Amino acid sequence: MGIGEVMDLIIEAAKIIANSKIVISFTGAGISAESGIPTFRGSGGLWENYRIEDVATPEGFKKNPKLVWEFYLERRKKIAKAKPNLGHTALAELEAIFEKVGKGRRFYVITQNIDNLHQEAGSKNVIELHGNIWFTRCSNPSCEKSKPFLDKKVEYDELPPKCDVCGSYLRPHVVWFGEPLPQDALNDAFDLASVADAVIVVGTSGVVFPAAYVPHIVKESGGKVIEINVEPSAITNISDVFIMEKAGITLLEIVKKVKEFLDIV
Ligand code: OAD
Ligand code: ZN
């Protein structure tokens, strides 16, 4: 994209956001790419050295829970080194701006990511559709420890780790293929999508459902769809504004313009 064309689209996106009351951002692995965390479907993607069925399905966990834990501890180590980038901080700033301006304005991040980087950047209104890698829970649903608890460990003495209450295996608090999404998070996300004036879709291929319904619900409910991605995605055909650029700098520039439109210094 030429620089003039990009600037025009950034201004168009910022105008939509500045004129909206309820705005959500729907994010995927692409927003964390510039923090050094590989995406799923790109080249160098995370699944390349592992088969999805082995490490990200309930069947894989049943068959070889140790391998699954090795995979997730490796991911924890990588994510522990990552810092939020310009894209994360821009979205956190947008939430702060909306809060400051008030008058019923609300901003939420709905993320498919499990890396916690939105929260680390300062976002408070974060809905996690696929869990959080820094939480663990007991795999026995009737155990009191089946409620997720914070777990910063990147190494365990024994793998797979066992629950100290019931002896079942502990598991990472992430959604695997074939598993339902956390019901509360999904309900909140769909409710917000149905009332949002605009959604900023960032760095997602938009092919994993039910999460990917979010931008479609916004569109069907009459809201605007702004998309930022380095390449076209499954969402691009419903986008009102598509900016084919990297997430970090683009979001930074959009938020700058939003501040100008809202007269915030
Ligand atoms: P994908 O890997 O499918 O897509 C990442 C998207 O980010 C691609 O469309 C890239 O073009 C784009 N991208 C890469 N770098 C970017 C950058 N610097 N700026 C902007 N865009 C960039 O990741 P997701 O869509 O998040 O689910 O994948 C969705 C779900 O599939 C994940 O949450 C995960 C996976 O299975 C579970 O684990 C349940
Ligand atoms: Zn237990």
C-alpha cells in the first residue's frame, strides 16, 4: 500500500472510532507477532514442529499429557520473554481515552490470544476467548481446583503435574480443538459485538469459530468493521476499512488521530 493511501485509511478508521460509543477490538496472533511470538498459520508457525492433534486436543492430552505439558512449558518460556508492542499499548491507550471522554463510551478487547500481553500493556476490559497460558486448572471437572488458578511455573519437578487435592492431572487453562469456549467469555463477546458501533479486527486469519463470529455479528448488527492485517483474511470481504499493514505502527497512528478528533492532548 502507498503511504498516502494508508494515511487516508488511518484517518477514515480514526473518524469511525471517534464517532462511536461502543468499540471493540477483535485480536489474533498477528498482534503479538511484533512481540516475537509466532502466529499459527504463517510460515515459521507454531504448529510446525508439533502436530495439532498431539498437543492441542483433549485426545492428545489423554494419550500423552507429558508431551502436551512440555509443549505448553516451552510456550510459557517464550511468552515470558515477550513484551507488549505498539499495537497492544495503542489499544490500552484507546481504552483509557474512552474512559476519560466518558458519556457512555466503552472500549473492549476481545482476544483469541492466550499470552496475556493485552493486560500487560494496561488493557483492563479484556475478554479472553481461548483461555490464558498463565493459568492452570485440574482436569477433573468436579474438583475444587478445576477453577483456573494463576501459575507462573515454566518447569515442574514432575510431568505431567498432578492436582494436590484429587490427584488428577493438572492441565493448562487454554481451549483445545474440539472443546467448548468459556461460556461467560463467549456470551460477553457476542453481546458486545451485537451492540458495538465498530470493531477493530487485528492480526487474525478469521477462520477459527466460534470466535470468528465476533466481527460478523458486528457487521450484521450494523456496526463498522475496520481491519488491520499484513495480508487479506477471511474477514476482509466484510471490512469497511482494510489496512494492509503491520499492526503496531498502524494502531499507534490510528489512536493518535482519534485523539486529534476528540481534542485530547
Ligand atoms: P493465525 O496464525 O491464524 O493468523 C494470524 C494473522 O495475523 C494472519 O492473518 C497474518 O496475516 C496476520 N499477521 C501476522 N503478522 C502481523 C502483523 N505484524 N500485523 C498484522 N497482522 C499480522 O492466528 P489467529 O487468527 O489468532 O486457537 O488464530 C486463531 C486461533 O487459531 C488461535 O487463537 C488458536 C489457533 O488454533 C486455539 O488455540 C483455540
Ligand atoms: Zn483436582
